[in-house]
Amino acid sequence: MDKRLVAASTSPLVTTKDRQGKQCNLTILHQNICSLRNKVKELKVLLSTELKDVDILCLTEHWQDDQNIHCINIRGFKLISAFCRNSSKDGGSSIYIKTVLLLMK
């Protein structure tokens, strides 16, 4: 297992209210992933176990192009924003949000 993923900080950073006015915390995880393609399986396992409280996932250095970033599915999350470099294979950033949060609109 990649120790960089396990060591990621997942402290609740944002407090908001749901439709009923109940206070709830959002947990945001930022990870410099250094190639998402070869870490997707590991990331999926971590998000269903040790990082299960993550609500918003921000990934930098995913190294994907415009077509491939939309083909990578992370169960329970939806890609809501992505930037891909066209001039090189490195770089890129993406934001995934937990699907249940989209239903709370």
C-alpha cells in the first residue's frame, strides 16, 4: 500500500447545515496522487475503509488527459471538476464529491 495515501489528513474542515438545519461536517481530502491511473484500486479500497469519512476528494497531479479523467470511476463519488494539461502528460487536478451530497441539494 502507498504510504502517501494512508498518511493523508482527513480532519473535518467545513461545517454546514443540511435541509433540516442539522449541523454536519464535511471532510475534504487533498492528495498529490502522482498518476491516478495506477492508484485507482488502492484509492477505492482506502475510501471504503480508512478514509470512509471523506466527502470531497481533491486530487492533483493525476496525469490524465481530458478523455481518460472522465473514464475513471470512483464508487460513491462523482467527478465535478477536472483540469488536464494538453501540453504534457504530467499535472492536472480533479475534484470528486460524495454522491450522497449531490442528493442533498
